[in-house]
Amino acid sequence: MAPNTRIILICSGKGGVGKTTLTANLGIALARQGVRTVVLDADFGLRNLDLLLGLENRIVYTAQEVLEESCRLDQALVKHKQEPNLSLLPAGNPRMLEWLKPDDMQRIVGMLAKQFDYVLIDCPAGVEDGFKNAVSATKEAIIITTPEVSAVRDADRVIGLLNTNGIKPVQLVLNRVRPKMIESQEMLSVDDVTDILALPLLGLVLEDEQVIISTNRGEPLTLKDNISPAARCYANIAKRLQGENIPLIDPAKAGRGLRDKFMRLMQTKIF
Amino acid sequence: MTLRDILNKLLGRQQASATTARERLQLVLAHDRSDLSPELLDQMKLEILEVVAKYVEIDMDEGAVSLETEDRMTALVANLPIKRTLKAKKQDDEQSS
């Protein structure tokens, strides 16, 4: 058994802000650092983690069969071909939602924790049963949000629920950051979001078309030494999770020209 | 408020949308976190004003009761300018009559 297994829930409240993409990229990035990592798709209603990892055709058994004890855990785990340190435990049939209880979730995660250093749980959107089941099995959490009012509000709600459940630490990832829009003050800044949510920032991910291209292919960006902006962001998040001290990219300080300096002056808070 | 906000105000332009987003979020989150609906808050505001009005005369137009949050702590903040105490008011009324 790995006694120091980190069990991390990746959640957001709102759907479509990048939970599954973060789970896939973080899973690959951690595995590339040599730690035994498993990603668990807890979104039983609408599973997609298999698709983003390009493993959808290799699923034989799922978490459902493991819980029913009709197969062993290692039969259900799908090992990533290029990155064998990473395994996926696929979500079962959507009907699992009807009977799955927090106990079941804890049982599954307990089994995974014996074999892996990291268990990343891809949480379903919303704050209903699926979320509650996932929370019951986790120790720490990463909240992912985008700099939009609806996503930040939902994230706040989820943070409140995680706090009441004693989940610690809870860290923040800010996704789809557009430095130009922040510069012209047409997007909430990184500081705005961290101030409002009062969470430590684990990292930010720049808006990047490569993310869409990589999901089309089922090859997460972190699979290669990719120089695309988002790929670097995901890799940095994985390193910080491992305790490395990687400085944050400050989107507001990216430019050094006179124009950038002027824009920064214009958005300095005076009072 | 930023330099840009001040410039926009001077020129009568709309403030930057990020500022609007920040303000709207702070307000809505204060309500979400305290689980108080705007109606309940209004009702509470009226009752607080009634109680305070028993003791001092307050400026009803300038007064404000609002929820503010900082670091996930929500506080009920009441800013009620006192015109004069009721004692002083009584004396004034007696003098004028």
C-alpha cells in the first residue's frame, strides 16, 4: 500500500469549464514525472475522460463491474499505452447513478489508493449526489474555474461545500485566461478571482486552441514536450502539485513595451 | 477603482466590464454565502431601521445596510448617519412649540 497516496478531487460546480481536460493533462503530466497515477471518472452520467485520453476503445470493464465484484480491479484499469504510469478507471453505465452511494465511492478509491501515488477524481458538474459521492471519498481538491461570473459563482458554492466537508487543502486553477482581455480590463483578472474566492492559486491555464486540437485527437497536450501555452501551464501545475516551486506566469506582466506599461498603469487599483 | 475607471467616468463612458463583473460577483456572493434573499435582507433592513429610530433620528435617505464579504467572511454592515438623538429632538420640539 502506498501510505502517502494523494487523493485529489477535480471539481468546478459549473459544467464545461475544463475539469476533464485538467484531469487528463494532469494525469499524463504526473505519470511522466514517474509517479504512479490513476484517473477515476466519477462523472457516471456523462463520462468523457476516456475520450480525452484516447482510451475509449480499450475499455472492457468499468468501476461498476469492480463494485459488483464481477471483475478484479486490475482487469478494469486501462493502462495508457505511451505513458504506462497512468491508468484510467472508467465510469460505468449511467444507471450507476441510481444505486451508487458514498460507501461505494470510498471502497473504489480505497482500492486505488493501495496501488497508486496519485488518485485524481474527475468530478461531475453540479452539487447533487454525484458530487457528494465524490467528495466523500477525497482528501484534497482542486477547483477549476474560468474568469466568468457564472463559473466563479458556482466555484464559490462548491468551495463552501468542500469546507463544510473538511476537505483540505483546496487549491484553485484558473482556466482559459486571456491576457489581452485582462489587459484591457474586459476580463476578471487573476487577482480578482483569487481575492473573491480566497483560495491559493495552484496555476492558471492560458486560452489555447491547441487544447481543442488535442481533445479532437485524444492526445492530451502534456503527452509530448509541447511548447504550446496551455501545455506549459498544465505541466507547471503538475510540478507545483509535486512540491516544486515554479513561479506563476503573470499575464498582466507579459509585455515589457511602453504600451504594456501604460496599460498596466491604467489598471492599477488606486482605491 | 483604477485610473481607467476614473477616465471613463470623466468621459461619461461605461466602466470596464471586468469592474462590473467584480462588483456584481461580490454582491451576489455575499447573498449566496449568507443564504439571505434580497427580500429578506430588505425586510431585515426595515426592522433594523425601526429599532434604531426608537433611539435616534437617522437619515433614512443616506442610511445603508448591506452585506460585505472579505476572505469568505460575510458581515452585515450598517451605515446609519445620526441626525440627532431623540432627546435633542424632544428639546427642539418643546422650544418650537
